[in-house]
Amino acid sequence: MDQYPRPAEGTWTEHYPDLGTGLISYEDCVSPEFAADESEAVFKRAWLNVGRVEDVPRAGSYVTRELTFAKTSLIVVRDAQGQVRAFHNMCRHRGNKIVWTNAPSEETSGSCRTFTCKYHGWRYGLDGTCNFVQQESEFFDFDKSAFGLIPVHCDVWAGFIFVNLAESPPQSLRDFLGTMVTALDGYPFDRMTERYDFSADIACNWKLFADAFQEYYHVPILHSQEATPATRAKTQSMGFEAPHYQLDGPHRMVSTSGAPRRSWPEDFQYPIEVATRSGLFGPWDEPDLGDDLPGVNPGGIPKWAIANFQVFPNLEILIWETGWYMLYRYWPTSPTTHRYEGTLFFVPSTNASERAARECAAVMFKEFALQDAGTLEGTQKALESPAAQTVFPLSDQEILVRHLHKSVGDWVDAYRRERSEAVRHA
Amino acid sequence: MHTGVNEAKQSGMPESLLPSPFADLERFAQTWCLATEPERFAQRMASTMSEMQAFYAASFPRIGEMLAFCDAHQLGDLPDDACRLLQLVHSTIMVSMCVEIWHQPAVIDAAGARLDRVREPFP
Ligand code: FES
Ligand SMILES: [Fe+2]
């Protein structure tokens, strides 16, 4: 029995006929060849979110980002004019990694007026210009202005910093993000500066973990304990159904709906949730963000609760109606592993009670995300077995899983076609 | 950076770590007044259920009073003893996961997975 209306075609999946309804393969989560092509076709061509503008608050503030899939490190820095720029973290003299603190492989952050190479002391301005060379006159036919830091395309949307490793990205950031995502323009992300950042190295392909956060079909089962014992049986028998799914190019979103948690009966809550007026769904007492929150409810559904935007390829922005948001990123570190980053963003606490409410939300987020992490490592192992050389079904509630694997596959196919054409013409 | 318990020990401050209305919780302060989530998570994983149940039984019913005491101050300007009190609330939240949900120290089905909180507000 459908709880919510579906499109005229009868299902969300058939509403987007390009998706098909067939069985799918997870070869794309185990094959080293696929992973290598995916790096080139997807991660080195798409716009990738590497941070928030709050990470580089002032002129000279910088962070480094290790992009394992591209075997590079980037410096993201705010220049003297306030523009956010990105450069390869490599000295133009003899290739030394310029910015690092504890170890060259570890990310770091800080603030400076110039970047000075630890090796022979060449210096670079915040705009990447090489402006000092030790014993410059010893070099031959040398013009240091030709040896600035190598820039990477960098742009900002809604305070999210994106980079693009392509030589000339075919689309601007805004065009790439498309109308469904950029409809969020004006959402007060900039007010949510109280952050809880999480990081994990997880032994599964990045897409498998992303899948676990773009379908809720698994929630009543894998996370059965999200429901209190009094409600668990009912939650499981009801299963999960979303009121709205939407695709836009390679991007996708799902909405959920429901009454605010504070209105739920007491036996639907754990005691700690009642005591802190918070929990897995976040603080019960919402900040006043005003009524004009553009783009958060593209389906116009009644009583929306979550708007979960999956921005291609590896970014999730999950907005809660109760006035906070989560951001997840999945960075491939090998064909069968990835680095997961997750952050919870809140309007800053004004007192200890609000701080405790946010703490409870952050603690419960981690508890249940650990179930995903543990389980998905098992999925990865199983998909590497010979038994997995088969195809698997996906339900209508897993439309976004289908769409991610199809979108990645489409980009990889396009790249492979170009490559074989280039070979043919060579 | 406040380190709570250690700071008190080193400077030879009075034995009581918590504000006087919370003297009954003093016996848990050495173990559970921890400034960061990684410390609180590690303490939870290193504790037995009976240790956590004893802490929870004493502290959970007092969460409201503890927060009301702290709310009388600016969050960014908590006196050290109130700051430790808030840390005790954070630890109560941590152990409530084991007491109320899992009935064991570890998350069910987390296997060996880790998820490190690498940045958080203080206190
Ligand atoms: S490698 Fe950087 S100054 Fe020589
Ligand atoms: Fe999950």
C-alpha cells in the first residue's frame, strides 16, 4: 500500500525512463580498471567540494587537501583580495611539497602571508606568484614569474568551495550544479558555524557507502535500534517510503516527511532524547531561520522533514527542516577503500543546554553511522567474492542508488569512448 | 586548553571538581569529566556496563539541574567547575547510548569500524 502518491508512471524509477528497472552489477565497486577510469572520468572532471568558506576566514587562511585519487595535494587559500584560490601543493623549483606540518601526507591548515618552501626557501604569494628565489642570479635564462604555483580551477557556491582538476572544465560550477541544487541559493548555510567534524577510513568502495546514505529502505532493519523497543516491531512492519524523489542531471535528492520529533509520544523516544530535547533527528528547539528557505522542498510535500541532496559525484548536503544540516564527502583511496568525511552544522549554541542538545545529535549520528560502516565493509568483502559476478535487483525506494551507479557509468563510458577515439585518430 | 581533572591535580586545587550542589556526582568526576569526544568514547569502550550503569543511574536524573546550573553562565565563559559539569553531561549522553540502546559498550554491528570526531566546539 502506497503511503504517498507516486508519479503518473506508477513508480519513481519509471518516471525517469533512462534509468531502466533492470538488474545491476556492482563490478564498478570492485574492479581496479573501473576505479582507474572513474578517477579520470569522474573525479578529475567533476567539480568537487573541498570545504566551506569558513575554513579560510581571512586573507592568508589556508587548508591543504590530500586528493589520493589524483595523487595530488591542494592548497586552498584566501588571497589578499578575498578570493578563494586553489593550487597544487608543489614547489616549482624541484617539486617539493610546500605546505605540511606534522607529516607530508597529513592535511593541515593555518594562516600566512607567503608560502615558503622548506627545501631551498622559494616563496610564493597568496595568488600563487613566485616572488622570491634564493640566489636567483645562479639560475640560467631565468624568469621567476613563469614559475608560480600551478593553479587549479576553484569556485564558490553558497559558501561551499569547489575545485575542478580538469584543464578546462566543460561547465562552470553553477551550470554543473544545475537548477535543483542551486535553488538552495540563499539558504542560511553561513549562519551554521558550530561544527562537529568526523573522519573515517572505511574498507569499502566510496559508492557503496554513499548508497547507504541515499536510501532509507535499510533504516528500519539495519538501524532497528533507531526506534525504541516499544515501536520497533511497528516500524519494521511499515518499512520505509519516501514522499519525493527527484533527479537533475547527475544529481539527485530524496525528501522525507513527518511530524517534528518534539511532538512524538514519550515512548517513541529514548530517555536521553527527552532529557536533552535532541537526538538522532537533531535538536528539537529550532533556530529562527525565517520563512523564506528556498529550494529545500522541491517536491512541495506537506510536513517535509529532511531534504537529502546528493551532489555528483561525492557530496551529500542533508538539510533538516528543524534548521541544521549535514555534509558528507566520500573520497576514493583505492578501488575498495575510501575516506569518509561527515560534518554536522548548527547555528552556534548560546548556552549549555543548546550545546548539550547538539552534543546528543552528534553522538547519536556517530552511533548509527558506525552500523553503516561496519556493515558496508562486509558488503565490500562479499562483492569481491566470485558469487558477486552476477546482477542484483533494486527497488523503487532505491532509485537514487540506481541513479548514482548509472551516472558514474555514463561518465566512465563517455571517457572510454573519447579515449578509444583518440587512439584511433593517433 | 582546559584539561579538567589534570589541571586541578597539578595546581593542587581543592579536591572537589564539581560545583557543591553536585557533590553526590563527585565520585564520577575523575573518570568522566573529559573535555573531548574521543576521550569520552574511549572511556566508554574501556568501561564495563556495571560501571556505566552506576554513573548513568546517578547522573541521568540530574541532567536538567546540571544544565540549568551551567545556563546561568555564558557558554564561552563557564567557570572551571561548571565546565566540568557540562563535560559530565556530555559523558552522560555518551554512556546513555550503551545503557539505553545497545546494552553493551560497543555499537551493535559496528564491527571494528571507527569514526573519529576530529573537530568540535569547546566546551
Ligand atoms: S624544491 Fe622548493 S625551493 Fe627547492
Ligand atoms: Fe544507514
